[in-house]
Amino acid sequence: MQIETEGIVVKTVKYGEADTILTIVSQKLGKITVFTKASKRVKSPLMSASQIFAYSNFVLTHQSGSYRLQRVELIKNYYKISTDLDKFFYASYFMELSEKLMIEHQTNIKLFNLLKDTLDILLELDTQKLELMRIVYELKILECSGFKPEVLKCANCGIIQLERSRYFSIIEGGIICKDCSSKVKPLMEFDKTTIRFVEYVYSNDMSLAVNAKVSKIILAELKRLLHHYIEEYLGTLNLKSINFIDNY
């Protein structure tokens, strides 16, 4: 039986002299592992679409619990990202995080589209915007994974606040109103503009969010918030790519 799906190659592992095992974030099947025969050979019709960053339409067969690549049509290759070391590190992080959060054989169209849109934007993005893009991506991927932080009402009592709160509880998963701030501990305190920007990200497409003007102070606060929030709700992911970003 043949299955056709669009997908993005997020990992490649050489198998033997010319074969490859691909990890693909796919539109229809979620995360899948695909065996490709002789894709490393120069004249192979599978070669260009079997590289990391390749976005293609894959025709697969499913036998004995594994997928094998039969045909493939390259839609877009994001390989140009590899020519910029900064962008390469960030793209690797975006793909590794997507791969970790997408479940095997479980469709997640939102997460697939988020990764595709992110790579599209990254191709043309000013490198000075990379840190902001990381924050926007992390906020968006939390939403796609069902762990979106609550920033429109108190996460403890549910009351919608007329005055914006500056208190945030990682445990409660969102902002805390002034009345609840004495009851909920521990709390993180942020500039109100930081919470306002989170609202903005969730109200707009990534292309708008990554072009917003955000101060270094707000970026630092968001980075601190997301570090603790992701650790609480997604666990310790042990992503290799994040070490390159933080230490490069």
C-alpha cells in the first residue's frame, strides 16, 4: 500500500554505503522514520530530497512496521540556510524541537505548518532578529503542543483583568492577578510590556511577530520565562542544538 504525504527532513543517518534512514516531520503521518535505498549515490533521483532541510512530497510504502521511500518530488530546499552558520544553528534547533514534540504517526498539522513557515521566514530573516525568532517560535510551538501560557486572564481565579498583570506563575501556567498574587507562590515578576508582547505573538502570524521592535530587556525576560516554562511543561529535552545557540 502506498502513502503520499508532504514532509520536511529533519534528520539523516547513513546506513551502509549508499542507503539513508530519514526522520521526517510529515503533514499526514506526524513524525516518521523512512528507509531510502541508494539515496546517497550521485545519480540517485532520491538524493536531493533526502537531504536535511528538504521539503518534499514523499510516496512511501509501509511494510512490517517501517516506511520505505519509493518516489519523491522536491518542493523546496532550505539548504541555503546552511551557508549562514547562525541561521543553521537556529534552524537545527527549530527542527530538533519539532521532532522531539511531534509524536510518531500522529498528525499535527499546526506543528508541521509552523516548522514550514519558520523555515520560509528564516531564509530571508535579518540575523539580528534570530533571538526574537527563537522566542516567537517557542511561544508558537507551546500553543501547537497544547501548553500555551494563559496571558488574557488570571490563571488562578479566571478573572479577566482590566489592568494588565505583571505576575506570572509557572506552576499555574499563566499570569496571576494582584488579588491572587499573595496566595500563589512562587511568582515571577515581569514588565507589563513583556506580557503584552506574548499576547501580540498569539494574536498574529509569525511573520509579523518576528518583525516587531522588542528591547533587549524584554527579550531577556522572555528568554528567562520560556526557559522555566518549557522545562516545567515539556521536561528536560536534552537538545544538542540549543547548546550551539547558547554557547556560540
